[in-house]
Amino acid sequence: MVMDKKISELLKLDNKVAIVTGGAQGIGFGIAQRLAEAGAHVVVSDLNKEVCEDAVSKIKEMGYKASSYILDVSNEDQVKSLIEHTSNEYGSLDILVNNAGIYPRIALANMTFDDFKKVLGVNLNSVFLTVKYSSEVMKKQGGGKIINISSIDALHPSMVGLAHYDASKHGVWGFTKNAALELSQYGITVNAVAPGGINTPGTHTDTPSEVSKEQLEAATKAFMNKIPMHRFGEPDDIGKVVLFLASDMASYMTGSQIVVDGGALLN
Ligand code: NAD
């Protein structure tokens, strides 16, 4: 059995450049911190300027490399500019993490076509756009790692009111597999991570007006009761798995989806 590198070497991302979309808070910030700790320069890309700049300051205070880029991931021109800016400014684009996503709970009966298109735009169209443009850069470099944050809802619905979200996340998983098939000849791997319930600012926000604070709390409690590990995950639970996929530890993986849910899908 030949071992190519020591574990500490395998996990190193020195001289790598990573983009994390939706990296200002929650799961994205957890991912950005782990990639930066491993040595990558992380371009934290987000819609929210204030929170994004604060996240970058925190990463820099830890002694790691990061910069902010403000965009809407569902906008093609803005995604193109993000990819161009990153490869021109930092010399390469080695890791792309598609994490930005929204999950407003709306019953199907009240869901407008605009509601549906908005969720598909942010959660799925963005994955097409970032993968399309970043893979061109990665092909020229001779490889890269793409990690899409899907959800356990890509496999099984977690609660009512997320029909648009579940459509988008099933789409992310399907897209991940086909992109992996096409891009592996260029040394580009494409994998997905499917989180279960994770403690983030987004899960504590009752975005749609039709869901009251009490209803949200009841749904959260019911979900918690289904988790065999009896706790919600933390952003770092996802950050560690994304680091694994972004590193040489995952050298023979593409087109896979890792479920990180404390066992929730078992129930
Ligand atoms: P969050 O709401 O806490 O953070 C999301 C971040 O994305 C925010 O900083 C927000 O400003 C940014 N964002 C939203 N729309 C954007 C856009 N159009 N362009 C750029 N940035 C945008 O969310 P979270 O809970 O950390 O979720 C992150 C990802 O993980 C999402 O894709 C979500 O579907 C997925 N996920 C979350 C959970 C969970 O329980 N938290 C479970 C499964 C999957």
C-alpha cells in the first residue's frame, strides 16, 4: 500500500485560491474559516456587504487570508465578474464552494411563480453560472475542486412549505453528478455536501410572513426530535467535511454527495 503524503500535507491548501458564496455567515462562514485555516486565500462572496466585510475581518484577525466580494449569485454578469476578478487578482481559482442559498417557507397554495423563480435562481441557477465560468479557468489551470452545498432535502423533504427549495436542491444534486461526469477529464472534481439541520442565522429567521415565530419554533422542535444525535449541527460540522473534499484527502472522489445530518435521514 503506497501512501503518497502525510495527513498534514494532504490537508494543506497553501497557495490555493477559494471562492465561498454566501460566505458571510452561517454554514458559508464556517466553510470559509476552515479553508482559510488550511492555507487558502478565501474570497468570501455575499449579497450582504456589511456582514461580509465583518466576516473577512474576523478571518484576517485569526491570521489567515481572505477578501470580500459583493454580488448576487443569481446574476450572470456579476458571477462572471467574480470569477474574472478572483483569477486575475489572486492568480488562480482552485476551489469553488457553492453555498449561497435561501429557504423561505411558503405553502404551495400561497407560493407565487416569482417566489418559485427566486428560490430556483439563488439556489440552482447560481450553481450553473459559477460552475460554467469557474470550470473554464480550472480547465486552463489543469484542475480544480468544486463543492456544492445541497441539503438532505435533495433526497427527502424535511418539512412542508419547501417545495421550491426541494426542487432547487434536487436540481443541485443532479447538476453535480452530470458536471462531475463532464469535467473529470480536465482534472476537475465536483461533489456535494448535504447538510441536515444546522444552527445558522438563516434558520432563526422567519422569512415568510405566513409562518409565525411559534410555528417556526414548533417545526424546529419537531425536526430536532427526529435527529438521532439529538442536536442541531454547527457550521463547523459542514466546514470540516468541505475541507476534506477540497483537499487531497478526497483524491478519488467525484460525483458524490456526503450527507452530514446527525442521522436525521434515518428517521
Ligand atoms: P444563512 O441564511 O444563515 O446564510 C446564507 C448566506 O447567503 C447569507 O450571508 C446571505 O447574505 C447569502 N446570500 C443569500 N442570497 C444570496 C445571493 N443571492 N447572492 C449572494 N449571497 C447570498 O444560510 P445557511 O443556513 O448558512 O445556509 C447555507 C446553505 O446551506 C444554503 O444553500 C442552504 O440551503 C444550505 N443548507 C442549510 C441548512 C441549515 O439547516 N442551515 C440545511 C441544509 C442545507
